[in-house]
Amino acid sequence: MTNLIEEQHLSVIEKAIQEIQFGEVQITIQDGKIIQINRLEKHRFTQTKTNKPSKLTIK
């Protein structure tokens, strides 16, 4: 049976998965226990033919 802390972890993981469209949910485990949950969200932008790519000039 899962204890209260593990239920809280599952809730955080579930929320992270539901709220992300593109990206990763990373779970860090130490000594068999979840110690950290990271969410990396990616935003992808499509380039249309009317938009020219911006140029970066470094002086």
C-alpha cells in the first residue's frame, strides 16, 4: 500500500504530465525514494513563408 507521501508524488507527476504539451517529466530517485520531479516544457514555433528569420549580428 502506498503511503501519503507517495500519493503526493503521484499527484505532482500526474499534474506535470497533464499540463505539458511537448517536453519531459524527469523523476529523480535516491535510495528508492523520489527526491525530485522536474518538468521541462518545450515551445516549438513554426516558421511561415511570410516571416523571415531574424539575423543576429555580433560585433
